[in-house]
Amino acid sequence: MAERVRVDTLSADWQELLAAATAARAAAYVPYSRFAVGAAVRTGDGRIFSGANIENAAYGLTACAERVAIWKAVSEGHQDLAALALVTETGSSPCGSCRQVMGEFARELPVLIADTAGNAWLTSLAELLPLSFSAQDLDDAR
Ligand SMILES: [Zn+2]
């Protein structure tokens, strides 16, 4: 069960990650939904990569903020993900596609979900995506 916390009581590491997600949210390209999302991921070596959602007139091409942040980290050689924060106006959860992408790189990823009013929920990928499909399933089939 996600633990509800006030943003101002979070650790300095979480506040830094959430600040990066909040800053990224300002760059969201959302002319269709007007639903801006910012995300930031901390890698195992302490680097932070952030992303915003990027929509397209062909809606299916839209990319979520979480995946943009993760793809930025991975495409720059950082596959070891240590934590992820995301922020929306209402504190929305990551979509299923983003949960699956997170799981590719970090099965036990700590996740912070925040709204813009100072509320946050601490959870984990294990809680958000139980019994997920993974590379282990491919190995088991061989
Ligand atoms: Zn998503």
C-alpha cells in the first residue's frame, strides 16, 4: 500500500528527485490533453535524468514522462535505476506501459508519486506491477 507523505517531510534525495521531475513537467508538450507530467529517475551512481510527456497529433505516438526519463538514462549508458519520481496536478499513477518499462531495468524500483499541492505517495514497482512479465519468463521458456 502506498504510504502518503507530505513533500516537505521527504528525504533530501527524494526532494531533489521530485524537484527535477517538477522542473521537467514545465517542458511537457501537451496541446491535446493539457495533462502535464514530469518524471525524474536517479541512477545507481547518483545521476538524475528527467523527462516530460510529449504528445503527438497521431495520439498513439505520445510518449509518457516516465519513459522519456528512463530512455534518456539508458541511452546515455545508465541502466541501473535506483529511484523514480513523477508529478502530475492530481498525483496520478504511472500507466501500465511505463510500469513495464521500469521493470525492465529495476524490479524493485522505489517510486514517488506527487501532486502539485504538496502531497506524495511512496510506493514501489513491486507494488505497482506484481506478477509482471520479464526476461526471466523468456529464460524459463528456453
Ligand atoms: Zn506511461
